[in-house]
Amino acid sequence: MTKELSPSIRQFKVFLQSNPHVIKAIRSKEVDLQDCYEQFILLGEEDHIWEQYKERKTNKDDEEDEKKARTDDKTFSKWMAKINSLDLNSVEKHIHDLNGAIDQVVKVIDQYKQFTSGNNEQSSPVRDPFSFRMRD
């Protein structure tokens, strides 16, 4: 058997769905759900009491959103300045040097494997450490 909700509870649910600021106040424990329901039943949804949640939360949210936007803008500006100041030739040289260093490490590991296994055959061809990359 399913239990039907009373009309007042259905109205309260509709009210909460159309007023997310009240839901935020309930979730943040500024107001108790039961107290909120009782105020809704006694005062109705048009009462000025509901505006206090909206105004307070909206102002806080606006300030937080504005602060976050300023921080994001600063961070983005810093990244763009860093990217613009990069010398691509220098980056390419460092990548080339790193690739050479990785090749040397792979060769040393292969030699160590041969030494520990007692295998006196010629070393196997060096595998490309970037073989997973797609080639043009």
C-alpha cells in the first residue's frame, strides 16, 4: 500500500523545489526542516520570512562567485603570461636532451639485464621509449 502525501506536504515540496535558497539553508543547518515546514504552514509561501534566506544566501553566493572569478582570472592570466614567455626552441632542446637521457637509461638497464642473466650475446636493439606515441 502506498501512502498518499497530504496536500500541505505536497505544497511544501513544490515550494522547496522553487526556492533552492531555503533548501541550502536547511542543508547547512541554518534552519530545521520541521521548523521550516511549520513556518510554511503558519505563514504561507508569500511571507517575508522566506526573503531573508534568499537575500543572505544570494549576497554570500555573489561575493563568493565574484571572488572565485577574480581568482580564476588571475590564475588564467598568470598561465597565459608564462606560456607567452616560453622560448619554444629552449623547450624543444630540453625535450631532446631528456629523450637522450632516457635512451641512455634504457641502454644501461638492458646491459644490466644481460649481465645478471649471464647472457653473452650482443645486446638486443634498443627499444624506443616513446613507441606508444603516434607518429606523423
